[in-house]
Amino acid sequence: MAKDRKKKKSDTNDNKSEVSGTLQKYELTDDNSCNAEVLRNSSQSNENQKVVPEQQCLEEEPPLSRLIVVSYNGDLKKGIFHGVGSLLFANGNKYKGEFIDGKMHGSGTFIWPDKIVYEGEFFENRISGRGRYLWPDGSSYDGEVLNGLRHGKGTYVSPNSQFIYTGDWVNGTRHGQGSLFTDSKDEPSYRGDFFNNMKHGFGVRRYKSENIYKGGWYKNFRHGRGLMRWINRNETYDGDWEYGLPHGFGEQTWHLKRVQGSQYPLRNQYYGEFVKGKRDGYGTFIYASGAKYVGHWKNNLKHGDGEITFKNGRVYKGLFQNDVMVDHPNFKIDGLVTPDINSIRTTTPIGDISGSVVMENGGTSDVSTTNTISPGFKLSIDDILDNFPPDQRETESIQVKFTILRHVADLRLIYNFYASLGKFQETENTFVMTRLQFWRFIRDCKIHQYDLSIIEMDRILALQGNYPLHMPNDKFLFLDFINALITLSYKLFSKDFV
């Protein structure tokens, strides 16, 4: 009778050990290919991204279903299991560990017939607390468990340690903050947020090719705001993403390695709108030669109304179709070579006082000007010279030119320093200054403590340069930087000398 009571008591307690639900096999699918290329230069189309599964899944935690005790060997208290003992169940399961009041409670080891082993804490016939699962294929889990499921902090290791996850778990799934190791045990391939076994939220992904993505994720896709660095191609993209592709507003940069002091101090750079990984909409492309295109794009090509400012400051406005000027279909623009513009009608903000232009028929008027510092560097000071009597304009222009020439080396060092603030430091490259960085320069020099505030200065420069007000990410070429300093100097100090 006592044995029957013990058996019934055990059956009753074991009935409470049922775990509601079991862990399914969740396939871990990586985001897009490690080498997925979503951006090419302006004359190339995008490569398709490939989805590469990591070919790993999480082993299941087996449930404690209805367990019928066949035999018990261990301590008893008033006829029930209490202390240390071992159980053999009818289905072949085995338990060895601590008991309290007839229940598995405390530290113990549970072994299933298929050789899955759990070592750790139990709470009233439930696998809960801190423990370790061992599967026959060599995979393991070490961490917190609740009702038989991974829950809390823990580490899962796949067979041969090909896949390791350490971090937060909720009801058997990767959920919360965690790190994923696939290519190296020292550096995680992904560190960040998880939701229901997927990369979701904010995270940093390091690819096998050493390329790095840092930003938002949505269901294993790069999504939201993010920065991608293609180390193997010296390219970056910083901006909006949608389902693994640049989509929205972003900035794409081609870093050009160069010899110190070479004639190409800039990098190729585009900032503007993207659609499904391609430049599409309105945007600005700054060429390494110093030329700049502002206008519309379609399918990575200049398409629609646009404006090109050439290296020497001349401007062409017109219609583009499939990357070609409609009025000049044979004219090509290369980001690394200063274009020959002799056959194109352009306006010139820096010509002589009479406003010389280059004619369509190939002939050119006299474009010699005292504002020219070098063949590819001319000053936009005609609006300022208009305030002087005609017989004084040439003298004033020469004085400004000589002043700039005396200090141009220092001015370029200042420009490069402020343009590099907040950027990855790469000694073989320089950077393009933004208006925000220019405002920082104004503030550091305390220029705003004179008669004009920074906002008022920006209004003056925007009116002169014909660009929108208060655009902190707008680009400032070195020529723009020099012209801005001349304009502000005149506005602030002209009354002291005129």
C-alpha cells in the first residue's frame, strides 16, 4: 500500500512536469551575401544580392511529458522522495539528483532515451534555473532555463563550434541583445538586437570579406538607417536601407588612394536619393577632379534637369538623358579626368568683368581674368567687385588673389582638418567639408561674435551660391570654402577699409 501511495504521489507530481510547448527547429538565415554588392559607380548597374543561409539550426529542448516512475533509489522522508536519489521512468528517461517533498527540486541530471542530457537546476519537477543541455551531435547550451526552454542569458554552441550564439533568450528563441559567431571565435559576425531568432533592431555585422555594416535591421535584412563599408573595394554607403538595399536618402563614397600631393585631393562622392540600391531621384555627385553635378538621376544615370560645375568653376545647365547631355551627346564626363569644355556653352561666375563665355561653335572669347589663381581655380568675387568703382576693381582683385596665394597651403590644411571631423581617419585620403563642419570652423574662430550670427552668415552664402538655407549635410568644396571666407570677410570688415 505504501508503495502504491508513493507511486500515485509520484504520478501526481510528475503530471505537473508537463511543459507547455516545445522548441521548434529554427533555421538561422543570414542576411544578404557577405560580398553582396548593392552599389556600383555611376556607369554600372547593381549586382543582385544573394541570400546565403548559414545552414545552422538550434537543437530542440525535449519536453518532460507524462513520466511514469518504474523505480527509485535514494533518500525518503515520510515515505516520499526527499534528499538525493535516482529515478528510472517507463519511457527510458533517467533522473539523478536532489528531491524535496517528492519532487525533482535542486541540482540534478536528466537523460532522455535519445541521449540528450540536461545538467542543472530543477524547480518542482520543472527544468528551471541555471543549467546545461548536451545533444548527441556535440551541440550544447549553457545558461538560464525556464520550464525546459532557454530563457534569460545563455550560450548555444553548434557541432564543431561552427556557430555560436551568446546573449538573451526568450521561450527558446534568440530574443534581445546577443552576439553571433560564425567566421571567427574571437570576433562576432553579428552583435546587436534579435527578435524571434532574427536580426532585428540595431546591430553590427562583420562579413567574412571583412566588410562591415552598422545600423538597423528588420527580419534579417539591413533596414532603416545604416553605414556599410566595403573594405575590399574602398567604398562606403551611409544612409537609408530597405530590405537589404539602399533606399531613401544616402551618401555613397568611393575612396581613391592617392600619392600625397597629387592633383586629385577629393574622392568620388554621391549624396542624394536612392531607389532599390540605385541612384534615382535628386542628388549631387562630386567628382574626384573637383567637378560637381547637381540634378536628377534614374537607374544610376544622370537623367533629367541638371547642372554641372566644372573644375575651373564654369557651369553648364541643361537636360540629361541616360548620363549624356542632350545638347552635347558626344561629350563624356569622367570622374577622374578634368573634362574638356571648349565645345560647350557655359556660364562663368569667375570670368572677366564683361562676363566672357565659351561658345558652342568651339570658339572662345577671352577668358583671362585677374580672379584666376590657377587654371582650375578661380574666385567668385564679381558680386563683391561690383561694389567698387570700375577703375579700382582690377587692383582689388589682384590684392585678393595674392592674399589667397600667400595662405593657400594653410587654408587647405584647415579645410582638410575640419572636413575629416567625425570621419574614419584614412591617411591616403582627404574629405569633402560639409556645411555643418564649416559652421564648426566659424564657431571655433569666433567669427560669429562680430556683427553677424552663424544663421545670418549662412543666409548670405546661400544667396550668393543659390542653394537652400540651413542644409548641414550639403557639401563645401575647397573652392566654395575660399569664396565663403572672402564673402564673409567683405561683409564683416569692408566698412573698416572702404
